Amino acid sequence: MKKKVAIIGAGGLGREIAALMKALPEEFEITGFYDDTVPVGTTLLAIPVRGAIDKLRSASGPIHVIVAIGDPQIKQKIISSLPSHIQYPVVIHPSVVLGDKSTISLGQGTVLTAGVKLTVDITIGDHVLINLNSTIGHNTSIGNLCSIMPGVNLAGGVTLGERVLIGSGANVINRVSIGDDAKVGSGAVVLNNILAKTTAVGVPARTLK
């Protein structure tokens, strides 16, 4: 039975996730976008904008929602404001490669987009976005609400805390840990641990002061 799913966020990421879900017509039926900035009645990818996010906050009964917001902090604020009966499906593009499904754990609301590759012994928390053509190595743990942008490579044994943002094309080498709320700039090469609530950029990555 198909899940009827609302998408929060009608920006570029929201439209990309809508296109992904359209590639899975037997799994999902998109009921509409919900966005605080796009006028009600706007149609995007033949999908209507049905209202602001508040409309979902007052919804009754079971409803499935994907939060298509890249910024981890904003994503957390939205999710924490939604009622407890809302459900968050896992969305996986057909091209995603899972090395060994039995050793990969995916939390609710996780989205794996086109070209993503996961190997073995990987734990991914709730509401994690792994964007186009990113690769995740063995024994990696990714905390809740992380956003991994296109073309990122996480080598084996990497640990990400919660609400970590990894910019496009970044590389994180083996056994590196990145703390909660940290940010890694696009194209960075991370050779050492990154502390919580810091931003690291460059090759090799260095923490901004």
C-alpha cells in the first residue's frame, strides 16, 4: 500500500526529493508541499503547495512527512514543532547501492539520493540527508539530523555527531570524529577530529577562529 506523503520545503531540495519519490511510484504518493514562503496554489512538478507548515502542525490522524530542509538546525526546529503522530518514511533512490543491507541501519526520515553508496556496518540516525553521489565507508556512524551534501566521501570508521553539515565534495579520512553542530566546508579534506560547534574548511581542513 502506497504511503501518502507531504513534503515540507518547496525549495530546490524539496523539488529534488519530490522527483526522487516520483521514481518510486509504487511506494509513495505525494500529497503536496508545505512551505511558509511559497504561495498556496503554486504548482511545482505538478504537485500543489497546500499551505504553510502550521497546517501540518494542526493535522489530526496519521500522516507521513518528509522534511526537505538542508540546514540541520532549521530541520530540527521544524520537526520538534510537529505533533507526535506524524510518521517519517525512509526514502531511497533506486540507484542507491547498499553493500550489505543486514548491517546497515537507517533511522526514520532518512533520505538517500541518486548515486549514494553505503558499504557495510553503518548506522544512520533519524532525518539524515545523504545527497547525490556520496559514499559512506564501513563502520561509520552518522547522528540524527545530519546533512551530507553531494559528492562527499566518508571513509571507514568515521563518526558524525548530531546536526553535522558536510559541504559538497568534502573528504573525511578513516576514524575521524566530528562533533555535534559542526560544519565542514565544501571541498575540505578532514584529517583530524573536529570539535562540536566549530567550522572547518580547506585542505587540510582547519577550524575557523
